Amino acid sequence: MASRLPTEVVAHILSFLGLSDRKEAALVCHAWYEATLHPQLQRNIIVNFSYEKTDEILQSFQHRRLTHLALSHFDNSSVTKNAILRTCELRSDDLRSLSLKDSNITELTLVELLSRCPQLTSIDLSGCNSLFMPGTLFSNQEHINKLREAMKNVTELNLSSLRYLSDSCFNRLAGLFPSMEKLILASSQITFNGHAYYSSNASAFDNSAVFTFQCLEHYLQNNVSHIKALNLSRTSISNLHLGQLSCIKDLHLEELILVGCRDVGNEGISQLCRHQLHLKHLDISGCFDLSNAALANITTYLTSLVTLRANKCRQLTDSSIAMLKNLRHLETIDLSECYEVTSTGIQRGLCEGNLMSQMTHLNLSCCSKLDNTVVVSLTQCLPFLQHLDLGSCFLLQDVSVHMISSTLHGLRSLRLAWCKALTDLGLLGLKAEGICPIHDPITSVMEGECSCSHRSHTPIIFRKPTEKLREKREASLRKMVTDLEQTVIPENLSVLVGLRCLDLSSCQQLTDLGLCGSIKFRELRVLKLNCVHGLTGEGLMDIATNNPGLEELQLQQCSRITDASIDAVTSRCPRLTYLDVSNCDRLTDTSLIHMGDNCKRLRHLDISFCCGLSPQAADMLENRLKGLTSFLRRNIGISNLGVQNIKI
């Protein structure tokens, strides 16, 4: 019955599924396979051409109506060139985006390729230094005439990471795109002291050796009607030059990216805010000289902002953060690594008056002064959050997890890595009164006093961990959970049924009891449990059973997992493409056999520093898994090698 539905209807239904689910749906019948090839469902297709596999790759996507195509490892061979040109000509009506990042493509091939794709709207030439090195790109008028009509729809051009871009080359290239709205020049070589090359009254900028700021400014002045977005990340732009760009008459930018521009300070941002009032997306991450004055100007003038990223702006304090309440249209905000920000500033800026209820993305990672009070306020005032990052907020306790579980039911991504005070009780939604959550609650129950108080009678400061002590602690925890479940209604983390990504790395108080009892998500795709030493092989088996949709699993330094648990993970999570088991010393070559038998879709594998694995078994696994694109195996079997050296 499903096979009789029109292709458009099936494609619309499949659009509500994730990529992995669409891949599975494509195997149902031929009609559904055709529906998965609809242009709306074809995103970020990456094709790696090589001498040996060109025909095989072409056959794999010749029926796809490609929308976005990225060509990597372009080798300029005649076979590859002809195959690409033939494919792009067949798919020219559907192709909208073409990436040639870091390719060694020649000018003639580029001209032929672009001329066959008249519907392109985005072109990525970042890192194509060999193309720009001669300095004669598009100097042939015949090539320009051939491309002028084909490139009329291009609105985005990426010229990042180019060392040999010059004024004359930029002018010829930009002239091909009369409708360009977004220009990306991140990490490109731009000369801001262009006065050494041009006089103050120069009207033409055609230097063939360097790309100057004067040339860029001149281009923007002549194209103010359609330029809306500019990316100058990791360049040497200063306050003076940022002010000059901002003051260009009739220029109304909607997006400006200045990541890592260390010469930009408060003066430049002040000029920007006073003249570019239409900005909706601003990224000033890594601009270390910015302080409260810069953020005060942003919140005063740029009231239409939808996205603000200010991570690593470490001079920001509560006085300016409190003014974020003026940006009532904010949907995404990133304040990670702003170490001086406290709970008071966040509450005043994001929670007062419930003005930020539309926010969906919030990143407060490494804001180490935040505590439970701000999480309680945020969960009540931002009910539509989809992505929340509270990693390395060391003061957060179980009550924060309780509020997240009971309130933010729309969460898709949650990161709580390095929140060391979190315990199993937080994940299970149980509340235990009278326990100091900053320290180990199990130790407190066992010894009668919390070790942080002067009333503690134990002289032991550091205790050597033993298996017997661990079993005693876990038994005490189980008894506590059993008693609490009889008196309180749990607010379990598993109620976040839409969760796709969960990071609990380095939450060292978590054990099997909390992990297995709360990590139960049918749609979970990414799970990170690095350095969670309380996770055992049996616990990992339960997690694999309860989360069959896992695609990425990180278990770095989980020293208690075993070969049997790896067998369970690889067999019960058939979609696994990313697996990190580095520093897991109990694993043996048997685990590699299980991976080879079960992980047919594995693309990334890290087994570094696993002393129980042998290089020979790793070689055999690499030969079996042809789809592996990244295989990290540093210092495996190191203990065995050490023993052999001693014998010699």
C-alpha cells in the first residue's frame, strides 16, 4: 500500500526523519528509494574521486538529484575530470551548491565545470591555492564570457584560506557574480596597509601581488544593494578598518563573522553597532580585547539580533550580561568560556520578565561560577530550548538535572560534561535531603559525616580505590535509591524523549545504576561517556539495548568495559559509525573481531593506548572494514612490547 503513494508524498513524509532513518526507509521498496533521492532530501553529499573508484562512485549516485556536491581529493586525471563533468551536466538542473575545498583543480577544468551548472547559488573555492597562485585566474575574456550567464544566480562565494589572492584576481572573480550576497574571506591573506600600494585618491585597485583592504572596501561600496553577509574571521582587521566598513553608505549587513579577530576592540564594535543597525547574526568569538563596553553597544543598538556568539570574550562581566534582556529576538546565544559571568548576570539578562522565551540554543560551557539557581531560572523562562550546553559548570548539582528533566521536554542536545557534582540520583530524578552533593554522597552515608566538614572523624584524606570498597559504595547507593523510590516521584532524565545527543563525560560519580536507569532513548544518536569510571561492561550492555539508534559512542578511559560489552554494542547498535574506546585496557583482540563482524557502517574508530590489543589484529580489522576513513591506533599493545623488550 505504501509503495502506491506518490513520490512527492513519500518524500514529504521522509523529510521528518533523520538521515539514518531515511537510509533505512530507502531499503523498504523501490518507490521509497526513489523518494529518498528527492532534491529536498539530498544534503551535504560528499564524493571522493580517485583513479581506482571513479566508475564505482559514479554508479552510486548517478540517479541522485544532487542539490549540494562537495568534490574532495580532486586529482585532475582525465578519467576523473570527464566523469565529474558528465555527472554535473546530467544533474545541472538540481545542483545548487558546489564545493571544491582544498582541491588542485585547474582553471580550464573549473571553467568547464561551472559552465555546466547554471543553477548554482553557492561556490566554495577555499584552500584552492594552486588555482590562485599564477595570478591569472579568469584573465581570459573568453572564459569570462562563457561563465557570465551561468553564474548569475550565485549568492554565496567562499574564498577562505587563500594565500595568493590578489586585487586583480578578486575583481575578475567577483565580477562574475552580480547577485552575490555572502562573501567569506576567513583566514585569507588581506593586506590592511594598502597605502603602500595605492595613493589616498586612487580609484582603481588592480594590484596583481596582494589583496588589499582598499580593494575589498571598493567592491563593497559598488555592491551595497545586495551584499548582506561578510566573514572576516582570523584576519588582521582593526578597529579603524572595521569602522570604515561599517560606515559605507547604504551598506546594510545582516550577518558579520569576526571569529578570532584579535585586533578588534571596543571602538570598532561601537562603530559597527551605530551604523549597521540591521544586523541579525553577529559572531565575535575569540576577540579577547572586547569588554563590557562592546556588549553594551551591541545590546543598545542591535536590537534585531537573532544570533549572538561571544565565547572566549573573557572580559565580559555581569554588568553587561544583564543588558542582554534588550535583545528580545535572540534565539541563539553562546557565552562559553566567559569566566567572569555569574548566575546573577545570567538571571538578570536572560530570565527577567520572560522576554527570551523563544530562545532555542544556549551555550554556557566553562562558565564555572554558575550554580543551581540559574539553571532553575533558565528552565522556567526558556521552555523551548533545544540545545543546552552546561559543560564544566562545576557547581551544578542534582537539582539542576531534575529541573532540566521536568521542564525542557523539547531538548535535542544536552551537554553536562565535567559537572563532577552530579550523581546517579540526579539522572534518576530522586532527591535525597541532607546529603552534600558537592562531594561523594555515598561516602557521606557510609562514614556518617561529609569529609568537607571539620566534624569528620576520619583521618584518611586519600583512599586507595579497591574493588571491595567500590562494591560497598554501589550497594549503599542501591539501598538509597530503593528507599527514595518508595517516597518520591522520580523526574528521570529519560522523559526527554526527543534527545539526540547526550554528553556526560567526566561525571565521575555516575555508576551503572544511574546510567542504565536513565539513558533510555530510542532516538539517541550521540552518547559521550568518556572518563565515566563507574560504567561497567554489564552497564554498557544495558545502554546498548535501550539505545539501538546510537551512531556515535565515546568511551575513552572507561577501564571497566570488556569484550562482551563491545560485542553487545556492535551487535545491538547496527547504525554505529563512530566508536572511541581508547585507553580501555580490558579489551583484547576479541573486541576487534566483534567490530569486524558487526560494524559494517563504521567510519571512525579510535583504539589508541589499549594495551590489550595487538597491531596484527588491528591490521586485520582495517583490511576488513573498507569503509573506515579514520582509524587511530597509537601505542596499542604497549605493555606487551615492554615485556618483550625486557626478555630480550
